Amino acid sequence: MINFEEELKKFHPSLEVDDAENTIYNQDITDMADILVNLIREANEKNIEE
């Protein structure tokens, strides 16, 4: 029978997963919220100039 406690002690996370996590979290990706904020900012600047 499998001893889950012993198997958990042997577990080591995959280095590939750690690398992927770091790459994903460290990217500065523009999302929809950033786009909307920029559009509103530009619209407000145009209204101030007029």
C-alpha cells in the first residue's frame, strides 16, 4: 500500500514550473484595465485642453 506521508516527503516541485511561474509573474503585460485607464486619461486630457 502507498504511504502518502512518505511520498510527500520525497516531493520536489518541478524546476520548469518554478521557471514558468517567475516568467509569468515578472512580465509587465497590459491588460484591459490598463487600456481603459489610458483611454479615460486621454479623454480627460482632451477635455481639459478644450
